[in-house]
Amino acid sequence: MSLNFPIILGLILGTIMAFLVTNMVMKWRVLDHPNDRSLHRVSTPKAGGLGIMAGTVVMLVIAALDPGLGALSRPIIALMVLALTTGMLGLYDDLRDLPAKLKFLLLALLSLGATLYLGPVTSFTLDHAQITLPFYLALAGTALWIFVLSNAANFMDGADGLITSSSIIAAAFLALLAMDAGNSTAGLMALAILVALIGFLPLNLPSARIFLGDTGALFIGFWFGALALLYIHNGPPAAVYAVVLIFMPWLSDILLTLAWRLARRQNLMQAHNDHLYQLALRRGASHAKVTMAMTAQTILCGTLAWVFRSSPTSELLALTAMAVLAMIIHWWARALCAASQCDANPAYDDNGPAPEH
């Protein structure tokens, strides 16, 4: 896939559209008000994800001016509809506070729909071996992947620019990997959300003037989950490990936090602020430092995914190493937090507004 005129025009207009629509949303004054769990103290506009949705769609529509690109092929149209529906689900939650169980159910159905359309990941390949899963197990596992990644983006949206910055890096690596594999469909999807995120970023960093809200977080996570399937099905054998590795910073935080809460017999459905990045904010780290740390982690994981892309076994070993490192860091951080009693005395640092989940 070459960067011809329709793609270049789409990149430019997608960025501009995301910025303009986000500015419009700011004027609607749909506000996120601070509460006892919030890491921000100022009522701040939310639902900024509408700008990202608009920019993503505009980029793909403009790119479709070149009929040879397949920018509006059936897979992309179907996934655009599903992802936009997910974003609208998030918008309703931003406006009306949808019950968590109902939101999870609807998101699970949308994840299953995307999996049924694209097909599940049925096998895992190593350099000299292959593991094949039963169809229904593969179906459930693949749908769970989209569901978890969608919620991961939502749960990690808690510091200024954190999800936006790390998503830009993730989208860039996914675009590189897809184009390297000759997968123009996945490459276009990655570029589309990349430019939309860039258009949104100036309003979300360094001090957020607007939040993604569930609108943006759910859309971003769902889009990446579906994009990953497109890349896996039309990519090298190592692709399945590469996409998990790229999103390891998100996945390790939410999964290890859930495991920690489960070990303490806490209600997993109850809203909380126990994620690692939230503990860092409690201990006085600025939003900028937390976002830079997450961005650096994503760059590291993306680099490993790129370097080992030709060998499934090496990619899996890199993924395993990062998972072990994440567990060590989480154990150390929670032990440090317990010793300083930051759980009992959450002295939130007001370095600018940040949403809670």
C-alpha cells in the first residue's frame, strides 16, 4: 500500500475533522463531574470520542476515492458499523449512566458479532508446531479478546492523554506491521484511527480540556480488537502474539488488578481506583509522568513486536518476558503502596483533570 493522494488527503482531513468535531463537543457542555473516586477536581467535558469516530470515518471515506485500495470493503464497512455502534453505546452511558451489567452484555454481543463476521482465531503457531482450538472455544476466546480490549481502553482512561498517547503508538505499530505483511485493509484501519487520535490529542494533553468518555474509550478498544483480527487472519504466524504484545501495558494492568481484587474478595463489578496508574497518581506522580510511562511501555512492546515479527516462537517469548516483568512491577508497586498506606490515604495530586471509570 503506497501513500498516494487519496490516502494523504484522508490523513489530513481525518486529523482536521477529529479536531473540529471534538471542539464542537466541548461546547455541548456534557460534563464529567468529580466525585469521591475521581482523580480530577474540575467538571470537564466528556464524550470527546465523537471527534475520534468522525475523524476515523472521514479518513476511510476519503481514501475510498482510490478504488484500488478497498478502503470501503465489506469487512471495513461491517466493522465501522459495529465500532460506531459501540461508540454510541458509550455515548449513551456518558449521557444517561447505563447500568454496568447491561453495558457489558451489549458490548459482549457486539464483540461476538465482530468475531462471527471475521471468524475466530482457531490456531496458535510456533516455529515448528501448531495448536488448533475447537471452534466454539476459539469463538468464545476471540470474542473475549475484543470485549476485554474494549474494556481495557475504558478502564485505563484515567490520566490526561494516557489512552490517546498510547493508542497513537499502538496504531502506528499496527500500521507498520500490517503494511509489512501486505495487509492493506488492516493498514488503512490503523492509519484511520491514528490520524483521528492525533487530531484529538492537543485537546487531551498536557491538561485535558475534554475527556474521551466511554464514547471514545469503547470505540478505540473495539476498533483495535477488530483490527487485530484483520491483521491476524491475513498476517504472518507471529501476528497473534504481536497484537497481544502491543497492548500488554493495558492488558497487564487491568488483568493483574482484577486478580488482585479477586484475591482480596472484592466485588469485581464495583467501580474502583485500584489500577497501577491510579496508585502512581496517589503517590504524587503527575499526569504527564504517568502518561509518559505508559507511552514508553507501548513503544517498548511495539518495538519487540516489530523486531520478532518473523518468528512466532521469538514473538511468544518476548510476550512472555513482558508479562513476567509486568507481574514483578505490579507486585513491587502494590507492596510499596501498602507500606506507605496510599490505599488508606488517597492523596490525589491535582495535576490537571483526569476521568475516573
